[in-house]
Amino acid sequence: MKFELTILGSNSATPTSQRFPSCHVLNVREKLFMVDCGEGSQIQLRKFKLKFSRLNHIFISHLHGDHCLGLPGLVASFNLLGRTSDLHIFAHPELKTILHPVIEYFSHGLTFAIHYHDVDPKKHARIFEDKSMEVWSIPLNHRVPTCGYFFKEKPREKNIRKEMVEKYQLSIAEIVSIKAGSDLTLKDGTVIENKALTTESLPLPRSYAYISDTKFKPSIAPLIKGVDLLYHEATFMEDDEVRLSKTFHSSARQAAEVARMAEAKQLLIGHFSARYTSAEGHEKVAREIFPNTVAVSDGMRFSPGE
Amino acid sequence: MKFELTILGSNSATPTSQRFPSCHVLNVREKLFMVDCGEGSQIQLRKFKLKFSRLNHIFISHLHGDHCLGLPGLVASFNLLGRTSDLHIFAHPELKTILHPVIEYFSHGLTFAIHYHDVDPKKHARIFEDKSMEVWSIPLNHRVPTCGYFFKEKPREKNIRKEMVEKYQLSIAEIVSIKAGSDLTLKDGTVIENKALTTESLPLPRSYAYISDTKFKPSIAPLIKGVDLLYHEATFMEDDEVRLSKTFHSSARQAAEVARMAEAKQLLIGHFSARYTSAEGHEKVAREIFPNTVAVSDGMRFSPGE
């Protein structure tokens, strides 16, 4: 049961020859969820062998070019390849206004439907769910309306202990109820707690938060408490107050502070300013506060709980 | 005196991990001229170390996404880097209508001027000239209005033979006139031909033609007669008449026929369909007709006359 994140782009605004602009892809049991879609994301999908046909959901954090200008080309390729499945794009309502005319022009006669789901970046809300997962918006603080996204697997049905089925002569109805988490009440009124009857399905539900461009915002932490995989932007290595407040970005230390407060299991930092030739400095600074930090580069993959 | 072509993208519609969509850059004496600007062209500029600041002119052959969707991101990066020089974009008038709103949205508060120069793809016309070069449009035959571009260096002033200055006691005015190509008439009426008085400036004027997406069109040949470097699309390896007439593309053999008819010095073929894993077949087919053919890949450089 896959839950694997691939980094397709890890640079800030202007790409370099080594780092593409922002794009992550989360594979949840062979369904791909793209988060941000910077220019060239379709090239990176090919390079890292992620199948176009498995990608039906794209989440855009905000309308800066380095986070969404890969959409028209990606959709044009979908169209050329004869895609038929619906595509769902979650974004600020202006994305549709500004990019759909381009998408339509360059994908003349779309062979599939695009559904735009308006996201209010000021709200912390569940914006998507399916059988196995839900996605929440996380309001951020950037120069334009911006939100992060929090992907959480739903708890799976528990496994019932075989010996308990026998011991209490459980009916089908009782088994269904216990698997869903109920306790068992015997005829004599004794209550057998659920945890004595079941074991957790493994792997335990996993989670991933994508904290896109933002000023340091400690109020994020409680919204993503205990997250397995926290990506947090760390544009700057230094805590240069002037630069941070002018650009509405975070430093490596600030990303680590959020990870520590959120009790994340692992921190991934990225969106490095093109002024740095390496992200080693960012990683070093962040690790002083949050040791389990990785400065990501394009092509890295992460599978929490494995 | 540089005249060097760099291939930034050599694939057709859908990029692969090895080949970006269409983009060429011609360096003429350290001025860069971009021809087509597929998605990711700014990444390729970085990769192949071509300076953003030297690029002031972009020529777009037609409005298919794989030939122009790199523009909004490139302009956004120019803007972030604080560019001040004017940018000139030569294209079908619809480019401005469809892409400028996106460019404006993602490059809020442009730090430089963009001049759109309308090109009528049905006309064979000189659309640009400066001191050293001119650019002509070459009408093509594709599914949407399309033209190629022909870049020609202007002839340089001739070198006067020093011994002739002495022999005929040439005045400054006579020298200027002879350098521009005139013959010399002596007082007794004798005419001394220019070629006896001068030598050609080397290198001789060089030329490059970019024949973008098109059906086989032999009438191109006389317009680019004697071209040093002819790029001609060769989407398909085979002469599959159904496919060629449906897609309005050319085969490797057809590209070679045009090169032969135009008496080109060298043929470059590209824009290979993603259905081929290699372009060796295209090259082999084309070389049977036009031996000096190269199937290009991203990053290749060509300098005619060197």
C-alpha cells in the first residue's frame, strides 16, 4: 500500500539547470496527486517514470508562475495522448480565469473534462476526500493568496483477532461493528473493549503536508500535528529579517521550528533561492533545531513508515 | 565573429525525458536570437550556459504549445532578475492576444518593455534587420498558420589590398567606395575591377534557416538557396502518406529533398515524434538523399564555416 512522495521540482522562482520549479507528486496506492505544477513538470513526470494516466488530481498552492505554469503544457500532452479520464484541479478561483483560456487554445477540442475546484486559501477546510484519503487546505501568508495542503490517509478497518471470533462466538454483524471500532457488550452486560478484540491494520495511516511559499507562521503547527512527512519551504538559509519580510518567505530555521512544533516525523525543505549554489547550508541550519531534515533535490523519493 | 546555433529542444509535441520541445538559439556575434520557445526553454538556456541578458529577440513559428509555452515562464524570470532591456517577440498576431494576459499576470509590474511584432506567416518578407543580419519569414504549410525563419548575415565591407592603395594613390573617398564594392575608374578612363582591388572579409556571410512544422513544401528551396545550416523538421521516419497528410508534418526523406533542392551545406533534422526511441533511423533515411545530415539532440552546437 504505497504512500510515496516524489520531488519533481525543488527550486524557487527561477529554475536552474539542476532544479526545476515547484512540483511534488504523492503516490497513494497507485493514484497520483500532484501538488503545484511549475514549468517543465510534465518533463519531470517522464524523467522519474510517473504515469500520466494515474494522475487525476492537481493541487495548486498559489498563482505565481513557478507553481502553475506547467499546467497548459501538461494538459496539452494529456490531450495529444488521447486522455479520457476527468482531471480535477484544485486552486484559487483566478487560476481558471487566467489559465483556462490558454489551456483551451493549446488543447483545441479537449478529449476529457477538466473540473476546477475553487479553494479559498484563507480557510482551513477539507477540500477533497475519497475512500482512503482526505486533503485539507492550510492557510499560509505569502504575497498573494496562498495555501498549503495536508494529505491524510483515513484509518483503515481494524483486523479482528481470530481467537476472539471463536471465544465470543461473534456474529457477522458484531464483526463488522468491531472492525469499525466498536466495543462488544456481552449478554451479561460485560463490555469488552475494542482494543482487546482487534489489531491495527498496518501500515498505520500516513500523512504528508505541503507548506508552500509563506512567511513564518507558527499557527500552522497544530493543523498538521504529528504529520509524517512535512515539506516546508526554506527559500533562505539566513534569518535575514529584511529579506524575509519583504519576500514573505521562510528561512531554514523557521521551517525547522514549524516541524518541531508540529512534532513532524521528518522535515523536507526546498524552494531554495537561486542565490545559493548548494542547499547544504540550509540543511545544516535546520538540523540544529530539527535533526531529521532533508534538503530535497529533484527526483528524491520518500515513503514514511517504511 | 560568432555564428553558432544551439539546439535547446528537439522533440515534437510531447516532450520526453531526453528531449525538450522546440527551441533553437542562434548566437550572432554574442547577440542571441531564440527561435521557438517550448516549455522549459529557460531551463535549457541555463543548462547550456546561454546568457539571459544577451537574448533580446524571439521568433515564434506558430501557435502550438510545444513551440511557445515557454514564453510566460521565461519572461517571468527576466522580470525577477530585474531585466531592463526591451524584448522583441516576432509571431502571429494571436500570440499577443492569447499569451500576453498570462505574461502580464505572472510578471506583475514588468521592469522592461515587450514589443510584439506581428508576422504574417503567409508572406515571404524581411521582418527584421540590424547592422549585421536580416531575418526573413518563410511561409509553411501546417495545421495552423506557420512560418519558418531565414537568418542571413549581411555581406561585410571588403578588405582593400594595401599594395593597390599605393599603386593607384587612392584617396579616402575612393577607398570607402571600393570597400563598398565599386570599381575604380582611372583618369585615362581605364576601369579597374573591384575584385582586383579587394579581398573578401572572412568569414563569408553565414546563414541559417529554421523550417518548423510543415508538410513537404518544395517551394521553400529557392527562398533559402545555398543556406549554410538548414534545420528542417522530420517528425516521421517513414513516408507514411496517411500520417503525413493528416498531421501536416514531414518525413526524414522529405526534409532531405528540401536540403538537396536548396543546395544547403548541412541539414539538421529534429522534431521527432515521441513514437521513436531513437532518431538513428531518421538520420539514415535522410543521408541517403542528403549525406551531410545530422539528427539533432538537445545541447548540440553548430557553427557553419568553422
